Amino acid sequence: MDKLEELRLRYLHSLPQKAADVRAQWQRLRDRPDERALLVELHQQVHRLSGSAPAYGFEAIGALARPIDQRLAEWLRNDDPEIRIAATALVAALAGPVDALVDALDRAGESELPPG
């Protein structure tokens, strides 16, 4: 096994934990959508996935994470309360995309390595 394949395998084995982490953070955020620190933490998790997943051959996960990352980044950058939607509306809008991301992480964690 070459070094890249070893790294990809290690990443693959980390996906169930990444799914659990995002799922837990998402639940905390859904319980307290106005808590900015929870949005920041979810953004950091998703941002890391949007960059690392494609680097290890998991393009579909990166493609699911990227729009969530962008939406959270845009929301966190915008301090204008007249323009920014409420955090509860943001969380509601992200429900489908985050659930799809967690499902993809779960499925990928159960699979073999993607071709590389």
C-alpha cells in the first residue's frame, strides 16, 4: 500500500466519527439556533470537510459540504441585522443539506475506498 492510499484509508476510517461530530453539533444547534458559537463550530467542521474530503477522493462529500460552508461563512460575515436572516431561519434552511451531508458521511464510512 502506497502512502497516499494509506492516508485515504485513514481518512475513510475517520468518516464515522466525522459524521457523529457533525450530527451532534447539528443537534446542539437545532436546540439553540441563536447561539452563535454553535454556528461557528458547525461552520468549522463543515469547512474542514469541504476541503479535506475531495483531497482524499471523496468529491461527493466535498460537494455536499461546500454550499453549507459557503452559506454559514456568508451568514457569519454579515453583521447587518437588517439583511441577515434570523439564525432560526438559517438553521431551518440548512436542515436538508446538513442531513444529506451526514447521510453521505455515514454511507462513505461504510464503503470501500473510492478509486484513486
